[in-house]
Amino acid sequence: MDKTWMKISNRKDKAYELGVKNFLKFAYSQKVENQKIPCPCTQCNNFCNQTKTVVEDHLLTQGIRKSYTRWIHHGEQFRHQNCGDSTKHGDGEEDSDTEDLNDMLHDIGTAQWGDNWAGREESTDDSLNANHSDTDNFLKLLEDTKNELYPGNHFYSKLSFVVTLLHLKTMSGWTIKSFNALLEIFKHALPPEATVPKSFADAKKLIRDLGFKSEKIHACVNDCVLFRKENENFDTCPNLNCKEPRYKMAGSRVPRKVLRYFPLKPRLQRLYTHKEIASDMRWHKEKCVHDDNIMRYPADSEVWKHFDRLHPDFAVDPRNVRLGLATDGFNPFGTMSSAYSIWPIYLMPYNLPPWKCMRDPFFFLSMLIPGPKSPGNEIDVYMEPLIDELNEMWLGVETYDAYSGKKFDLRAALLWTINDFPAYAMLSGWSTKGYQACPICMVETTCVHLSHQKKLCYTGHRRFLPIDHSWRREKKPFDGNVDFRNPVAPLSGNKILDQVQNMKVNFGKTKAQSNAKKRKRSESGLNWTKKSCFFELPYWADLLLRHNLDLMHVSKNVSEAVIATIMDIENKTKDHWLCRQDLKDLGLKKELHLIPNGDSYIMPHACYSLTKEEKKKVCEFLNSVKYPDGFASNICRCIKNGQFQISGMKSHDFHIFIQRLLPLAIRGSLTKEVRQVLFELSEFFKKLCARTLHREVLEELGQKIAVILCKLERLFPPAFFDIMMHLMVHLPAEAILGGPAQYRWMFPFER
């Protein structure tokens, strides 16, 4: 198949048009004319299925992806059956994985040791000769790309065979035991001279010289310090309140706690040793279409543009990397009863185009913070090596660019963090508990203590309404008072830095320190627990958005509260007899107060609760819904038969429920006033989660969510308004600063 037309830039050229026709003829050779196929144009990139006419139109107007040289999505076999065809094609062009691997290794060698790295014996460069052992190992790796798996096999070299197997193991989730069993089968099935590794350990050893080594940094068992820099030679913790030994036993060199750190610099440099990826790292500047009122990508956000205005020397080179940081704890032992929490730290580059950005092949695992307990406030101790490296990357490191064939100074900057609300407190230093739980409202957070339920509720959303709104004067439907307060103005990074500048915190989880931390409030009267380690970055205080409120968890918690309350799910509903007693104490919603009935009480039916018949209709509707593949899980499994209750939904199920299913499920049920506000809440999340955001729509959402929350306050009890309900009021303003939620939420990392 002739593919030379793919390199023609002029799409009006007759040869290009003929090539498109031949491609479509090949793609539809075994398909019907009206069948949709993946479109390989530069925009769709085989992710979108289109009809034949649309594909032809896209290829003629937008062009084909030049890197799509093996048409595996359109019928071409991944491996050619004829060994003679595997090395020579009609276009006279090599099409071999071994050749690609060979080129990639040459680029990596050039990036690491210079242009003449392979001929180092004749070189007089001292820096090159100092790395003889490294280059020897790398040359051996290069030699493995030329050695056939066994004599006569032109498909696989020794290295490409191992790389393919390891790739399949990772993508398919094979266990080490199954991988070793497969190698044993290959050993007997292939000729005796085949260079098949004996085990998984041997396969890993073969590719170890590709780089990406990790560092093991010893840590204090109480999270006081890392044994690095000035503490490197200590055998006990330097914290006077701790003094815990570094090693398990006297005379042993086995550490009690180890941080696994994966250096960032070589991983960023490796992005530029692949020509296609190096080209994609410029996409945000050279190919991204910008519109002042539309945000499709982080580069369209106000945070990105503001950063470029403050640091024009950084923005001038599109190859400089903007990073996001995400973290969350998980139990590595699955659903076992062992309460063990390990915390990975991820970094992701935002330079890449949307079809590669936020995809797991481009996630950098920066470190693994060991358990068994959450690091909590002491996460800053473990972040030290990453902060040091980010400061180094801000100044720049020499990097080889395979796309241009030249070296340049690569710089990197951290734009924001992505985390759930508890982790927000760990990274930002602002406690997300208590009367000042909101990290945006801070000291101006409106909070009421409910004495019977012994919990806090966060109301007072009338302050976000227009100053002349009639609801500001109403008392009875709200908290019994008028509210003419101005909306909260978030503090800038520099003002926050002024508040925490003089805070001194002794990190550690010793008993003495834990008892000292039980005080209610800091001396400043604010919820600050520390000065965040990110303020050591020279640009951090100038960023408009430093920590993201995770829309995924906010949506999940709001959806769960709505379902539990309207379905009256036991132990989860926000409306029960304690809630009704709190209403009586507050003097609100007299129609919902408990009615004495002898020795017991009658709880009046609320307008926001479904009747038994209405619950039955909702469950029948959810049972009848059919979803496209990959759209949602089977939600009907979460319905308890005969009980008309819903439980066991995952975060994505709640995400789908509140946006798509809730308006349909409650139609014809509840009162008109309750239905209307729930419809508006559903529409709010649908527009906020859109892939393309319009600035005027977000500004309108910012006004609407204040009205929605006030409507909810008029209908639902105060216990309904936990901190997640309140955080909704800040989401539109955050979207204006940060852009689409798909680049700032936890879904990719949770999955």
C-alpha cells in the first residue's frame, strides 16, 4: 500500500486526493458503504467514528495524522504475515517496530551523552568518558535491538519481544505468576536458540538500562524528617520529641520507613527524545485555537494566561512544561480489613493535546508515600525532594529536542494541585473542618451548630445574591434574619503568604506533638495549620488558582445527599427526628416540627420526600434504563428489591445520576417547587462539566447557583447543608480561572 501521499502538505494536490480515495477503498474493502469507521484526521485521531463521506471531507480539509503509518484501525494487520513484506513495502519505506525502537534508543543516547555518544572510544570529552559504564550498558541495549529473537525471525528482536510482552502484561493486568508461565511456554514452543528471558525478573533486568530509576529515601517512622541532606548520616530522628531509631534493629541497615521517589527531570527530558511527542509538547502554542470567550483546554484558562503575563521569559518557549499535581490515598490490599493507606503523588504535563493530556501513559508517578497511616499535615516532609526538583526545573536543565535536533534549556512550573477535600487541607495548610471549613470564605464562612445532631451546617447563601434581591429582606423562610452582607472576596496568594509567613510547625506524630495539636484554634484565630511547602516555589504566591475544589467529589456528595433525602434512605438521609428537633430549636419550618402523640411523636411528611408509590416508580424507571457501552455501570444493581432504596453507587454513577437521570426519575413526583430546584441543580452540573466552557455561561451559572442554594434553604432542613453543598457556590468562579473540569478533577486518577 502506497503511503507517500500522507507526507504531502498541500491537500489540494492530485496525489493527495488520490491517496485519500485509495485509503477509503482499502478501509471499506470488507465493510458496507454506510458503516462508520474511525476517522484518522488530525482532529479526530481515530477516536471518533464517522461515515465515509465525513471521513473523506475531514481528510481533505484537516489532513491525516502523519504518524498513523500502520492502518491497524482500518483493517491492516499489526504484524505482516509475510516476513518479506515486514521489511520492504511498496513505498520503499521501513515499517518495523525494531527500526522505531532503534531510532528511539539513538535519540535517548544523544539526549543523555551527546551526538557522538556511540563513538565514545575516540572521544576526548571528559564528561562523556566519565559515563563509560552507563554508555556500555546502553550500547548493549542498542545491540539487542539488532539481534533477532532467533535466526530467521525478522519480526522481533530480542529487545522488542521483551518490550511487547511487558507492555501486554501491563495493559492486560497479568500477574507475575502468569507471565512466568507464559515465558515457560515460549521456551518450549520456540527454537532452542531463541533468546527468551527465563522470568519476569530477567525481563525487567534487560530493559533496566533504559533509565527511570527510583530513589529510596529513609524516613522517620513518626514522619518527622527524611534522612537526606543534613540528616543523611543520622541513625536516629533529630526531632528531640521523637528520637526514634532509623533502622529496625541495632546493627541492621534495614530502614523502618522508606519513601520511593521517582525523579522528575529525566522523565520530562524523555518526553523530548520522541519526535512525535516532542512535536505535541508545542501543541498548546502552535496548533491550539484560542478564543477569549471559550475555554476548551488549560491554555485557554485565566490561570495560564496570567502566568504567561507575569513570566514572559518562561512563556516565550512553548516547550517549557506546565504541570498539575494530584494525590489521593488508597488501600493497596484491596477490600481486606487491613486499614493501610499509601499515598501516590502524580504529575501530569498540560502541554500535550487533549487526546493525550490526562491520559495515563503521560502520568508521572512522582513518589509513593508509605503508610500505614495517612501522612496528614506531615505530607510536606515527604514533598521536600519534589519541591527541590521543581525549583531546579524552574531555573532550567539542558535537554535534547529530537523534533528540532537541538538542545535547549527545559523549564517547568506547577500550575495547581488536584485532590479531594481532605487532601486539600493536607496540601494547602487550611483545615477543612470546623466553623471555618470553607478554604475560600475562610473566616467569613457562615456556620451553625446543630445541638441535637451535634454537627455543623453551612448556610447563609443569600450574601451571594444581588444586593437588591428581595430574598435578602425575608426572615421566616431562612434563618430568621435579614442578610445584606457582601459576597466573599477570595484572598490572593500573597495575602495568604502574609498570614502564614511566621508560622513555625514541628512536624511529627509523636504523642507529645499529637497532644499539643489538640488545641482548637491557632493564635491568629484562623484555620491555618502550617505554611504550605508549595510557597517555597518562587511563583506559587502569584498563581490565581493554587488548589482545585474537586468537582467529582462535590458532585458525588451532593448527588448522594439528594438521593438519600428524597428517597428517605435509612442512616443516610439528612431528614430524621433529630433534624426535626433542631428545626424546633431554631424556630424554622414549623410545619415539619415533631407532633406529640402520647409517649411518642409523629414526624410530618416533608415536601422533599417521596411517597412509597413514588419511590416505586423511581426504582422501576432506573431498572428500565439502558446505557451505551462505557457510559455508566449497571445502576439497577444498586436498587434493593422490595425496599425501594438505592445504595452502592460509585462516584461516576452519582455523576451520571444527577446530570442525566434525576430530572427523568422524579418527573411527576414531589411538589412543583422541589422538582424545579432539583432540575436546576441537575442543569448546573451538566453545564459545569461540559468539555467546552463559555465565559458568559459560567458567569450566569455563578448567579444561578446562589439562587439554587437559597431555594434549597427555603425547602430543605439546615442539616442538608454540609460543606460540600456550600462549595458549589465557588465552582463557577473556579471554572472561569481554571478552565474545563476534565483537566482538574480526580476521575482519571481514581480510575
